[in-house]
Amino acid sequence: MKMKRIIPITTRCVLLLATFMVGLVAGGVIGGGTAQAVELDRRQKAIVSTIGATINRAGKAYFEGKYDSSGNEIRKALEQVERAVDLGSPELYDAIVVHIDKISRAHAMLELEGISLPPFRRPPRPTGTASTAMASSDPPGTPASGTLVSFTKDVAPILSSKCGRCHISERRGGFSTSSYTALMQGPPEGVVVFAGDVIGSRLIETIETGDMPRGGAKVSAAELGTLKTWITQGAKFDGNDPNQMLAAANTPAPAMETKPPVITQATGNETVSFSFDIAPLLVEHCGGCHIDAMQVRGGLRMDTFVQLMRGGDSGAVITPGRGEASLLVKKLRGTATDGERMPAGGRPPLSDDSIALISKWIDEGATLDANQSQPIKVISKLAWASRASSAEMSARRAELADRNYQLANSSTALTEYQTDHFRVVGSGSQQTLEVVGRTAEKHLKVAKSVARPASSTAAEDYFHGRATIFVLPRRYDYSEFAKMVEQRSVPSDWSAHWQYDGIDAYAATVASETEDEEAIESRLLAPIVSLAVASRGSDVPRWFAEGIGSATAMQQNAKSRSEKEKLRVLAGEAVSTVKNAKAFLDNKLTPEQADSFGTALAMSMLDRSRRKMLDATFRLLDDGKSFNDAFVGGFGVTPTLYIDQLLQFAR
């Protein structure tokens, strides 16, 4: 398909961005100001970006009427500015002048809303030079000049001993530190380590606040200093294979010099599928010893396809093209020259047909017909989901919901209410659940106007089974749900969110009989729309679903001209924080920056001039196309090119 150039911003959006850019020029950040006299280093740029992201969150909360949350963000911004000024760099000060101006205006506006804030005093411009100021500002624990912190020798042992039980042996909260690649990728919510940016790295924040690690482990001041220094120095990898598995505490670490295995993608001509045929067998028979294992047997970890192909202490267990000669098959048959037959521990052996199937798959090249970055358990689940009926999926989700509810609220009885598209569960009154259910159905009409279903789609088919809505009566209950079920802490200003993994599909929200329906409606719209968008395909990225949901909710809630103008300014500010598409798509932004920019992207896609393109993208997703192919088919360019064109045009 021939790629075509598009201008992803309409005249209306151009005006809002132009207005925003004028503000930057006036603030001395763009053109002619002293900020351009000396190029900021990476750490300074990260500080500027972090302050901007905090102010963006404050503006978004203010626009939504969440004045307390907006005030909390402004307090954070004040502290961030104070730390930045303390570094003594005039160039850094000039770069944050525009942010100081915004804080001053926001401070006054919030006080008019009755929010109590610390007194705002504009800090004086430092007189020192950036080079001398930054040279004396090394974080605690920085080694002597010229000494680099090693990931393999210094950082990996800390991760293994303090994080291994939850994030190496397991993937609590969807976050793994099992390798350098996994650590830098972060959880689904976004990156937690930003090279050169200690302030913006959530890994450091969660340690300093005491939120992590859990289970009694503590990160010492010296260890924290090592982690900070490693990040400040660029969070570099000094091993041979960034995908090499780290070891959990008390587990011998494999050599870091092991070369990554060769992964061959399936051609479609194979008679045996890894996703449908092999992955379910491995999950069923190898779990506990090689999958989701606290201590793996024989050094063989099989949580991911890459780990399976890498092998264990005895070397590779799979020799592509030679099924019966592969160690895995010999172990399963009990014909290996050493060791016992697998599975061990008194488990029954695999049937001859199952072993023959694995051998045949290896004979055909041991190819992969899935995403190699996905855990094998996820690959197996998605394969099952692709063949399950909507009724089967509804039953499976009901099981998951009941189990998750008991995990978070073991002492309270479950109440439920069912609509055409949703199963609403919680401990509140039946009346509250009914309000939430009716509200969700109302919002789904908005969602369907964006992500339109096929004309013949039955109600239960829209989410491929009924989606779940968890109703939590208090903010505390909502927070505990996230900690117990999702193994993560949600931001303090959240009161609703969504999750979709190909099988489970749910929203969680705070709602009680003491609230009016308008408040419940306001917080539920974005997650319902995002859930609808995410479920249109198996690989819809979070930034797309979250962005469409947030942008739709903002546009629906913006009634007056002034509210719409605030919305446009927020979009412009979000665009200003992103360097290029690669930084965004490779998760190099903070979660807050990524969500804000994703919303700005979605606003451009929802504009009338490109609405037909967005509709075409959703139709192609319904036809089974991958997200990238569907996006190209709808917009005529790749997501990367679309984003870069937007950024280029905005600047």
C-alpha cells in the first residue's frame, strides 16, 4: 500500500497549538531566550520534562473539577521546582521559567476554588554556571569520578535479592525484573526506569516511599544510592545478552555472556501450532517447576518462548528440525542418558500422542506463531480465547471475577447485577450496582459510536462475553483491590480504571449510595470507552485505547467554550513533552506523559476530518487485522509516521 502524507491536526487544533507555542516564546523557552545559550544535558532535560508532566496532570484534574487532586499535583510541582533551582543552574532555571509562570497562575486559580496551598514565592534566578552546579550535584552513592555502576555486578544482585520473589520468579502487577530488557520495558502502565532521570523513575519513587519491596525486604541506603547512580549514568547494560534471565535470591545466576537464541516465526505452512497445540501442554505439565517457579529445576525456565529456546544448565533442550534428538523430547520419553523422566515429582507422564505432537513441532522448525515477548501462559490463554464462544468467555470471566473479589474482599458477601453487556459485582447495595450497570450501558452507546460493532453483533458478543465491573464503596477498597488483585498501587487521584488481557475484561470503580449519579457517570465514561476500544483486537496498544477513552470523556464533559479551550491547551502541553514517535512508542515517557500525549493523539484522530480514517481502522480490526495493519489501512501511514507528522506540524 502506498503511504500517503497526512496532516494530523485540523485548523482548529493548529490554533490551539499556536496559542500554546506563543506562551512558550513569551516564557523564554523558545527563540531568542537565554535557554538556548547552553544546551541542557540529559538530566536537566529530564527535570524540565518531569515538572511539565506534573503541571499537565494538575491541569487535567482542574479541568475535570478535581480541585483537591489538582492542588496535590501543584504541591509536587512546587517541590520539583525547588529541587531544580537548588541545583544552581541559570540555564536550567531559564528552561523552567514557563513552568513557574504556569504554577503561579494555577496557584491563584486553585485558591479561588478554596484549595489551601503553600505560599508561592517566585524563586530568584541562580547566578552560578550550569557546569559547576551540576558537577556538584551527584546523588548519594555516586562512585568516584570515572567509576561506572555495573548492571551485571552491582544492579542485578540488588534486583535479585530484593525483587526476585515477586518480579523475577513471578510477574506481580504485570511487572518483571527477570532481565534487563524486562526491567526497562516496565509494566503495562509504562516505564519505571528512565535513563538519566532519577526523579522521573518510578522504581526509585516506590522504593523511597516504602511501597516496595513488600514482604519484609528492605533496600538499604547504599543499595538505593547504587540504583540512583546507575540511572543517572544512563541505566546502561554491560552484559552480552539483555534478555538473559536474572536469578531470584538463593538461585545461582546463569552466566551473563550466554548468546540469545534464534527465534523463527511460523510461516503458516506448519501442521502443529505452538500457540494452540504446544503452549497448553507446557503450561499444564511444566508449571511449578519450569513455569511460575520460585526455583527452577535444572536451570530451565520456560515462562517465555525465548527462555524455552535458550535451555537450561545442560544447554539447549530444543534442536529445531530434530524432534527425537532434542533433549526435551528425550526427557519426556525417559530416554535421556542422565536425570529422571519429566515431568518429575510424581506427576503422570505425557501421553505418547502429546510427546509426538511436540516432536513434530520441533521437526517443523520449532517455530512461533505468537508474540515472543508474551509469557507462554498468556500465549496459551489467547489461543483458547480466540476459539471460545461468547458464552464460554462470560463463564470464564465470572469465575475470574468471583475469585478476584474474594481475594480483595474476603469478609464481605458478593452482590451482583447483570445487564446486556456487563456483570456488575460488589459489596454495595443492589441499588448502587443497578445505577452503575445502567450508567455503563449508557456509556457503551457512546463507546459504540467510536468503536462501532458489526451490524449483526449480539450484545454478549461485543466484548466477546460479558465484561465485569467491580464496584468498590470506598477509595480505600478501590486501592486495596488494585494491590491485592493487580499487585500494584494506583495513583492517588484515580477512582476508576480498566483492564483487558485478551481473556479478562473489566472496569473497577468507586461508587456508593451516598454519591449522586452524575459523579458516577463522570468517572465511568473513560474506562468504559477504553475497554471497548481495547477489546476490538488482540494487540490494540494501551496508548490507543486509553487515549481514545480519555479524549472521548473529555470532549463529552466539555460543554462550554472555556472548557473546550482548556482541553485544547492541555493537548498542546502534552504535545510539547514528546521528542518523537520512538520515544513514545518505546515507552520512554513517564506514564503521566504517555497518557497525556495519548489523549492528544486521540483528539486528533477523533476530529471530523479524520473520523472516517478512524472508523476504517476499527472495521479492519473487526476483520481480524493486526493493529499496525489496521492503522495503516485506515490512516494510510504507520502509527510512527502519524505521530512524527503531528509533532513536526505542531512545532
